[in-house]
Amino acid sequence: MHKVLIADAIAEEGLTYLRARPAFEVVVATGESPEALASRIADCDAVIVRSSTRITRAILSAAERLRVVGRAGIGVDNIDVEAATERGVVVLNTPDANATTTAELTVAHLLSLSRHLPQADRSVRAGEWRRASFLGTEVAGKTLGVIGYGTIGRLVAARALGLKMRVLAHDPYVTREVMEADGVGPVGLDELLGSADYVSLHCTLSEKTRKLLDASRLRLMRRGARLINCARGGLVDEGALFEALRTGQLSGAALDVFEHEPPRGSPLLGRPDVVLSPHLGASTEEAQVAAGLAVAEQIASYFETGEAINAVNLPRITPAELNRLRPYQVLGHRLGQLLAALVPGPLQEVEVALRGRAAELDPHPIASECLVGLLEAELSVPVNQVNARHLARRQGITLVESRSLETDEYLSLVTVAGRYNGGRTSVAGTLLGERHARLVRIDDCEVESVPEGTVLITRHEDRPGVVGALGTLLGREDVNISRMQVGVASGPEALAVIGISHPLSAETLRRVAATPAIHQVYQLTF
């Protein structure tokens, strides 16, 4: 049973979806204090929030069972993603659920700025009829600059093009070709600010983007331009914005988000050339239902299939890609386990090399799973795809990844090598039929073995009688040998991989190690 805590109110459709699934227990507790939340979350497997509840490092430390944080919405600045990653907790959001709603609000603010609609409304309600006071401007033929060309930025651009506006965009993570195919002009940030009549923000808030539009950048904007922010509070230096409006550098601004919400005491509240709304980006009936249902479906999918849809701290993988990746992840995990058993001391570097068909796939989840297998037996904290790289760095391990479509021996090959003081150990495996993991090499010894169950690995002299003596010893201990593969290295040493019915006791392992001509023995259970 997976216990899901609903810490902020979501649409009833989302609750109904989870409650209809027998593997989930749903607990609704909204508006909790941090102390109460820390207590309540301790035995939960997942938590769902919107923008109100903050999932801090302290909250995560109290959540011993937590595996997933689901954000019903797009912004995750109320979640300590770094702390979640360190603890192996997946953070999911729903970037498409409120995309249309936020794009429409942006256009509404753009038009309100252009035609002074909020001010005109207040004037009429006050009994005035001052048409000349609200002379506006057409948006057709004007230039809109979009900062951040993700899902929402693209929707805003499409709507602006429909209004016959010229659209420029800046996003260092989107190619020129994508923007140009949409009829949008890709430009640098400074060029955008100096060319646009309207500037609209659609980027995430991070340390890199905090106060992205500060005093110096606002001075780059065309005199009389207008600014719209329906993205995240903190992207704009609000003090500098006030000065830009006061001096006439900007003729107006529309804000749905603020550095501090609500913005009590902000000087912007007193400016008639500013249109304000109380963080309404996702506040439509359709968006609420879409976000609540989407986050519920994603939580269920993660627990039922392992697919982390819209994970912000994992690479995005489609279901088709995941289907191809999974067998390689299983192989990588077992190679990591094997390497951990073979290396004699702390690792300094791990190299994961993909060859042949394996090289056609995203290397990140395969290499991460190698690290999971490598680290999980050594560390006291849970290790998974989310935190494996962080934990490896903390252990002083450098990860090196490589890919090549060329391979001489196998259609696909995954090699995991570890470097440590005084040496290097490597293991390699392949897939049979694209599904079944096989171990094919340990260092320079060719061995084909199934990495399943409990196995013994011995390094011994390559001479008659050694393997027979080992088999006799195991037989006396009532240990059944299910399979055995022996490989010969380039020197006088051989290597055996032996599948056994159950793990050996410490005493039996000592007796095996003491067998004449056996140099080393290792035991592990996959």
C-alpha cells in the first residue's frame, strides 16, 4: 500500500483517480504548519503539493519513506529539489496542465496594458466617463519579446503571431531552428530587450535567473516598453521596476507573480500604470482539473510502472525509450553489483562504456543504474536513479561515460570499469535477444554466465583438479551447483563463475579461500 499525502488542495478528479486504485491510501491534510507536516509526512510514500506548501530540506529529512513529490503545476521553487535528489526522492511536475491557462492570462495582461482596461473599469465605477484619459495602443504590428521558449513561451508566441505581432525569443536551451520553424526570431537577451515593445517572461526561477531583469537590464529596454511577468516571482527586481516606471523608462507592467506573495507594502501597489493579479496563472476550472488529474496519474504511474513522467531531477524518457532501456538498466545494475564485489578498495573512478546497440540509447539512466548497483551494498542510505550520481561524487568517485556504435564481438556491450589505488577492474555484459542479461567478461577472462541468484567467483591456478576440489567441498556443505563457467586469462590464472543454491556461511567461505591453488574468492547475490 502506497500512502499519498495531499498537502495542498487539488481537484476532486485527482483524488478520485487515486482512491479508485487499491494500492493507494490517500490522506488529505492541507494548510498544515511545517511542524505538523513533518510529523504527518514521516510514513508517507508520496506527497502532492501546489504552490502553498513548502517541501524543505527539514521536511524531507523527516520523510523517511518518501519516494515522490508531485507538484500540481509547473513551478517547483517551493520544493528543495537538491535535497530531494540527495535523498533519492523523485520530483514530478505537470508542465502542460496549466500551459494554456497561463498563456491566455499573459495575453490578457498584454491587452489590458495596451488598452488600460483595469484603470478604465475603476473610472467608470467611480461615476466618471473620461474616454480621453485611456488612449491605448494596438498590439498588431508591435514586437513581443519572449524570454524562455518552453511550452508556455511557445503558446504565448503563437497567440501573439495570431494578433499580427512580430515575435522575438531568447532561450539558450532551444535551437534557432525550432524558433524559426514557429515563425519566431531567435535573438540574444540584450537584443531582445532593446527591440521589443512588450517583454514577457516565461522561464523558471533559479539562482541563475533570480532578478534576471535588474536595473541594468531594464535600462536596456526600449523607452516606453511594457513588461509582463506571469512566470515566477523573483525574476524581476521589483525595486528597479518601480524606478523604471517612475522615470518613464517603461510605460507599464503587468504582474501575476511577486518576490513575496502577497506583495504587502510593495511600492508597485500604488502605481496606476501597473496591472496586478494574485498569482492566477493556473486559476481556471480546466487547469485545476488538468493539474490535479495529471499529478495523480503520474504518481500512480511511478509506483505501478517505474516511469517518472515529467521528473525534474531525472532525464525525460518516453515509454518507448523506457521499454528499450530497462533491460540495459538491469544489466548495468548487475554489473555494478559485480564490480563492487570484486574491487579491493575505495574507487576513484568508474567508467561506463556502451558499445553497439547499447550506444543508441540515452547513457544517463544506464550509467546511473550501474552506480546504483555499485553503491547500494556499501551505503546506509537508499540509492536509486535519482541520487546515485550525487552519492558517487560524495564518495569521491568520478564517473566517465562513453559510447560507440562500433563493436566487434557482440551486437551490444556494456562495460563497467573501476579504478582504485593500485589497479583497475572491469566487467562486461550483453543482452541476448535484447532482453536477457549475460556476463561475458571479467577483466581479460571471457566467461559467459547468467548474473542471477547467488554466485561464487574464484581466481585460481589454471591446472587440473582445482575446480573438482572446489566442487567436492561445496557438495560436503550440501551446496548445489546450478551452473559453472570457467575462463582462462592471458597468464597462468583462471577464473570461475559458479551459480550456487544458497549463500555460503562465513566459515565455508574461509574454507573455500583456503583451498590449495585458489587465490581469491568472492560471493554475491544478484
